[in-house]
Amino acid sequence: MNDALNVSHLTKDYGSFKLDDVSFSVPGGTIMGLIGENGAGKSTTIKCILNLVRRDGGEITVFGRDNLTDERAVKGEIGVVLDESLFHDALTPTQIGTMLSRVYPHWDRGCYGGYLKKFELPEKKPLKTFSRGMKMKLALAAAFGAKPRLLILDEATSGLDPVVRDEILDEFLEFIQDEDHAVLISSHITSDLEKAADYITYLHKGKVALTGAKDELLDTYGKLVCSRSDLEEVDRSLLVGSRVGQFGCEALVKDRHAFARRYPSLTVDPVALEDIMVFTGKGDHQ
């Protein structure tokens, strides 16, 4: 399986914030979820991939092409939806389609128009009359209309209700049925990524805290729920982080199967992606 996207040792130093040696890859035919707290470096990583921000070090390839030396060819393969609408409020969806047809080499007017109808977007009304959710749907229609092989989305589902988010996740799953396509999606809505993502990369303070197959990560980590005295008896090297509350303690276990063998009397529950983020970001680090 060839990689649709490969990010290798990416570095960008702003002084107050540094994207530090970030590496991950997105195989063709898969969805990679990029998670992390605000300011973790998700948007900076995406901007480096799109060459909107010039990196200080590292390499980025899209379907084997360098995103700097082959920038025009690479951008022709990418569809993008950022967290803010980039289209002027005075334009209509029809006008936007006309403009984009001159920009994208593989522009498919029928595909774009089909998504406008599917998302029930008025083709002749200006964007200033659109809600945030409608603008996001328009951006998605435009991204699909460009007939990309790699779709990159930065918080693209954040303004949408759960029903529409589910519809859009289904579109992503259909998009990657061909192994020549892939999706990179950054999102705060980790439940969406649990439904759709094949891989997860978690950025924390500019570094990769973990990256891997989603199902393996969720199977490996566990959440320990116990008393304070029980927590004090546990080998802290087996934990990522812990929280001590008024009514008990919780901790993120690195390997719940190994932990259960060593401490069979303690309860270790399955985790969600949100648990991994919360304990790594806010827990008392071991």
C-alpha cells in the first residue's frame, strides 16, 4: 500500500511555539484523524503540507511528490476545507464553481453541482446569507468537485449538526474505497474520528504524542478507575497520566492487557480517544 501523504521530521519554529520533529504517514485508501488540543500544531501542520507556511525542516510528499519542488502538481491532487470559509461573501455557489473550474485541472462541474443539490444549497444566493454549516457544506462540495486524490480537512465538521456530520463521514468513507484516495481530517470531535478514521495522530504541544492504527490504540490503552490507596500501589511506569478526585482516582494505562495480568483485581475500562487526549494533556504526568 503506497502512502498518499508522508510527513517526515517536520519542524516549524515560531519562537513562542515550535512544531518539533513531526512524522506520520497516511496510506492510500485510509482516513487519518489528526487530534490535539488548541494550539497543539494541527493547523500549522496542515498549512505546511499545503505550503501556506514555509517549513524550517523536514520533508513532505504527496503521492511520492515533494510538496515544494512539485508544488503545482501536488496542489492539483489535493482538495481542502479549512475551518473558515475562504470564499467572498458576495459570491454565489455558481460563481464560485466558475472560478474554481479555472483553477483546478480536474474540476468536475457535474460533481460540484451534484453536491450542491445533495447538501440543499441555493446556487444563486450570495454566501452572506449562508449559515456557518452551509458554508462548510459549500467548501466540501468545492473540495469534492476538484476531484482530488487527497482530501485535507481542518475542523471541517465543527459547525454541522450530528445528522449532517454522519452524512459527510459516509462521503469520506465512499471517497477512500479506491486505494488511490485518502483523507486527513483534523477535528475536536473525536467521536467522529472513532467512527470513520483508520489511523490517529495525536499532537501535543507541537510533538507527536502517539500515532498508529485507531483500533490498535483503543485496544492497547485502558482507563483505570480505583481508590487513592490502590493508585499508590500501582507501578507508575505503566501509566500515562492520572487524576485524583474527591470520590476516587482515574488513570490512563499504557497497555491494559499487561496491566490486567499484573493487577487482576483492579478494573481497567476501554478508552475513547478523548480519554487519551485528556490524560496526556491534563493528567499528572508520570
